[in-house]
Amino acid sequence: MDKNPFVPLRDYREYPEAEMMQRARQFHLELKRRRTVRHFSSRPVPRAVIESCLRTATTAPSGANLQPWHFVVVSDPETKHRIRLAAEEEERHFYQHRAPQEWLDALAPLGTDEHKPFLDRAPYLIAIFAQKHGRLADGRRVKHYYPLESVGLATGMLIAALHVAGLATLTHTPSPMKFLNELLGRPKSSERPFLLLVVGYPARNATVPAIGRKPLDDVVTYV
Ligand code: IYR
């Protein structure tokens, strides 16, 4: 039997040009409303919504389709608290000693500091891991290709899916993040924490920094 069968491209859809333009505009309008949020409500979020967004994330392209990701969905208050304590300890060190002035200056408009109450408050923390290699059923190692790029793509799709569902996110990167392997029981030899995504409803009085996006002309060149 053919080991690598091909099937017809059934699910692709083409649209008339006007509709294409309309859909592209609609999607931009939808995604440009997304803001990174740092003030979360503790209101519960249905787990089925998170699961559906994770299904979206796992549709991302990946190196050799090896899907080198693992998502740990944390809602247990004690585990969230342990993550908060570990993250705050590292952030304290970052803000007080490790970060050069140039980095602190770059962060100033965001108003961040070492206090991370959202790690307790938000209903879900999704710890995203990149796998350097996977395992076959018989225990043999399978090397993964472009794991960080692949996980970045999946994470972008996850953030977009959560936003479209009406949830707010914060891409949080305490550094180093190895404590996540320990707290969440993920193998250290093969998996590297990629980021911690904080997910929930924004707090009623949430504010966001008055910052914008670069104009397209600054970031796009046509050749
Ligand atoms: N990890 C720290 C610092 C930080 C770094 C970057 I780059 C940001 O865009 C935001 C924060 C923190 O979470 O506070």
C-alpha cells in the first residue's frame, strides 16, 4: 500500500474578488481590535471555548508536519499560585538587576513591573511548550524541525482564536521559564517553555497603554 497517499484538496474555497476584499477587510477589522491585556477578571470561562481555540491552534503549519507543541491548560488555583510565585521571583530579579536600562526604557510605555496578580486572577494560564523532539510509540526519538517557528505560528493562531471568541490574552514570558517544566511535569530534555498565555475576560476597569502600530509603509516593501 502507498505509505503517503494524497487526497484531493477538498476544503479550499475561492471567493470572487469583491468578496475576497470584503473578507480580508473584515478580518483585519476584527483582529485590529485585539489588545494585550494585563488586568483580568476572575470570571470563569467555559473550558469548551478554550478547547475549541486549542483545536484552531493545532491547525497551524509546522516543520515536516511534526506538530512540535504541547499546551498545558492551568485552571487549578494552587498551580496558578505556584506559577505566580516563581514568575514574580524571576521578574523581581529582572527588573531590579538583570534588565539593562535600555530594556527598562523600552518597557516603560507598557507600565509593567514584577507584580503579576493576573497569574492568580485569570481563569486560565496556557503554558505552551516547544518540543525539540518527539517520541514514537516504541520510545524512539523523532527529531523536530523548526520547533520555535512552528510553535510561534500555533501561538499566533491561538491568540487570534481566543480574541475572536471574545477573550483577552497576555503573552507573558518570565525569563528563564524552566520552572514551568517542573511545576507542570513536562520533560526538561525535550521540551522548552515557549510562553505563558494568560486568558480570560478583561477586568471591568481594565486599561491598556496608549500605544499604536507601525504604519504599513514602515513594515512592508513591494518588489
Ligand atoms: N518578562 C517581563 C518583562 C517584559 C519583557 C517584554 I520584551 C515585554 O514586552 C513585557 C514585559 C514582564 O513580564 O514583566
